[in-house]
Amino acid sequence: MSRLLVIIAVILILALVLGGVGALDDAANIILRILQVIFELLARLINLFVDLLKSFG
């Protein structure tokens, strides 16, 4: 879990740096795509865990 927080912190720092050079729109699009992938993976893992619990019960 701490690795995920470090990744998010690095992404936010990169957004600040890229924003300083005027590339914030591109950086924002990239960050949104990365966060979307992360949340989709988390949702799939949660769904797999719920399905696993249902199969035992």
C-alpha cells in the first residue's frame, strides 16, 4: 500500500514540474489515465476477492 502512495506522490510531483514548464494539460491527461488504470485494477481485485468469498460461502 505504501508503494502505491509513493507512486501517486511521484505522479503529483511530476505534474507540478511539468506545470512549471507549461505542459500541464498533457501531464494532467497522462495522470488521469494512470489513475484510471490504478482504480480499474483495484476494482477488479475487489471484485475477484468478493467472488472468491462468494464461492466459499
